[in-house]
Amino acid sequence: MSKIDVAKMSKVFRALSNKNRLQLFLNLLDESRLDLAKGRTHDCFLTNIISNLRIGAPSISHHVRELEAAGLIETTKEGKQLVCSIRPEAMDDIAAFFSARSV
């Protein structure tokens, strides 16, 4: 990301500004860390990453949609299970945003 896309980054930060969405994203990031370090995506069943969230299914669905709309994650259905993965490009964009601002 050579030039910062302000509109895109504002969606990212808005999505991560909610504590439940941030926790969901961090849970997925922890689950995905090894594959992301190798430049690969890591598919994770949503049920594996929501154990420490004390919110209902409709709220979780809403938060997942918000993270997906911000371009942070991708989702697919496998039967009745929702599979989530962090978009490596999103992590690159976030890293580039902060590295461009370092002193």
C-alpha cells in the first residue's frame, strides 16, 4: 500500500473499535498466526474462536459481517459451520499504515 487509502483504513478502524469485534478478530489472529507468518490463510471454524465472547449468536453474526465488510476477514460456509479467515492483505495494509507513521 504505497498511498494510504483513508476511506479503507477508516472502515478497518471503525470495525476494530468495538470491543467484541476486536476480541473476535484477535481470537482469529491468534488462531491464524503461524499460517499468516508464512503468507498463507488459515481457515478457522467460527465456533472455535468465540468461546470467550459473552454475546449471543445474532450479535456474533453482526460482528462477523462488520469485519468482513471492512475487508479484514473472509467467510465461507461448510455445511452449517461458518469458516473465517483473516485476509493477509488486510494485515499488510495495517502494517503499512503504521510503519508509514513511525518516527
